[in-house]
Amino acid sequence: MPRLYVGTNGLSVWESSDLGGTLSRMGSGMGLYSGSQVWALAAPPESSDVLYAGTNGGIYRLHVAARRWSHLASPMDNLLVTAIAFSPHDPTIVFAGTQPAGLYRSDDGGASWRRMEAAMKPFATIGFQGGVAEGATVKHWCRVTQIVFDARDAASAWAGVEIDGAWRTKDGGATWQRLNQGFITEDIHGFGAVSRGDRFFATTEAGLHESRDGGASFQFRKIPSEWQYVRSMVERTDRKGVMFLTNGDGAPGANGRLWRSRDYGETWEDARLPGPVESSLYFLAVHPADPKLVFAAATLGQLFRSSDGGETWTALKRRLGEIRCLVWLP
């Protein structure tokens, strides 16, 4: 039976062995403090034996069969580790992103790490609505939101930063370039790659952006929603053009929606999650072991499951606190 893992902001990792029907918190006795902030979960490609977690105390690795976490010492131990990605070309190569924004690379599966040079801002000084006096500014820590490797080019990868734009490397992380052509915001939430052609998407607080030249430039793409705030985007793992996009009315928001495309992101339709979604929908989990099994999560704790490739959805009974990531493993 597949295992679902959900990372939360302050309640550590929760797990389920019955497709989310029941969820239980992984306690401190398993090696990861039960009050941890867990910002990222990732597993090596074609592996269901280990799972990596990015936390407010560095990186941890779960031995799945033993249900035991171990800490991987790194230069990120005193940072929030907010993104983890494994290279699809070599599972020993791992990139990690942090808050304050920074990037790190491991060439041995996480045993050792080195910082990559990228001139990302540690924080942004911007104005916010809601309780901030007119003209006042507040410090907002920048963080890496997602890292995506290029499936066709082992030397290329992307990193999104909230709030410091989209970054790309073409040399395995030795150098990084900030890309801004066509973006209407610097608040990058994530990316969505399409399995054919050079189309590439970026999700932002101001809306969906699309590139048709492999990421050299982007253009705003309005979706058929009263809210343009989008967070995550994935292609169903059967690679038949079905894609999913999470949407809501802000952070954390009071309303959320899931959009589905059947033509590689060209057009979008409401996937019709059951009942009201009471915060912005944020996260998605898919796996090539079963393209029909898809999970979705709203930021303030609601979880949804589809067992037919996203055609119909079930609302899961358990609600958690603030969700920051989720994965499932076969």
C-alpha cells in the first residue's frame, strides 16, 4: 500500500498507510522532533526506501522500513531548509534551498554539502496590507520555494525565490542567473515542466507565467479564475498532457480551487474538489508508480485524494495545521 507523508509548520511529519484515510504524527522518538517545521519532502528517483525532509533544523533522512529519521549534518543546520530536489539523471546529486535564500549541492546523497554561489537577496523590504500603516515597510525573509531539474539536460536546473525571482543554472550549479524577462512579479512560488516541447511554467502570487522558449522569457497567462494567485503545478505522471494547478485567493487565503488541463496547460477547467476549500490550495503529490493516485492539500490543513487520475476527488477526514509539503511513496 502506498504511504502518504505530509509536512507541517510546527507539527512535524504525518504519515498514512491507507491512502490518507487515517493520519498519525511521527513522534520525536522516531528521530525528528514532533514540533518541527517541515518545509520540504523529497525522495530519490525510483526509490521508496528513503525520504528526505527540509526542516527548521536542517535536513533529515527517513529510513522508510525502519520508520526512523536521522539528521544529516550540513551548513544548513541553523537555517530553514525550504526546498529539496534530486537530479533525475543521478540520484546522488541533491540540491537544497533555504531561508534566508541560498542554494546548496550534495554529490553523495546528502552526506556532505557545499554552498552554490547565487546572488539571492536574504530578505526583501516591502509593504504589506492588513495592519501595516500606510507607507510603512516590513522585512520579509526571502526563501527558495522550489527547485526543478531539467529532465533533458543534466546541467540545467531552476530555483524559485519568494521574493527574488526565478533563477537558472546551465552548469550544474556553478553559476546561477536571475531571469526576469516577462514576469510581472518577483514572488515565484514554483515551476511546472511539460513533457513535450520547450513549454515551461512558473507559478507566482500574481498569476501563472508561461515560457515557450525553454525559459528565456515568460508571459503572464490568465487562468479562468477570479483569483490569479497560484502555487503548485504538476503533470500527471502518465505524460498524456493532463496537468494540475493549485489556486486560491491569497496567503493563506479563505478560498481555494484546483484546475485541470487536458492539453499540456493550454486550457484549464475546474477539477471540482468536494465541498468548500477554506484556504488557498497549495500542494500536489504524484508518483510514476501510479499516475491515477493524486493528492492535493490546502495550506490550512484540508487534504484531498483522487484515485482515477484527477477525474473525481474525495475529501479526507483528517485536517492538520498549516501544511507545507506532501509526497507519496509506493
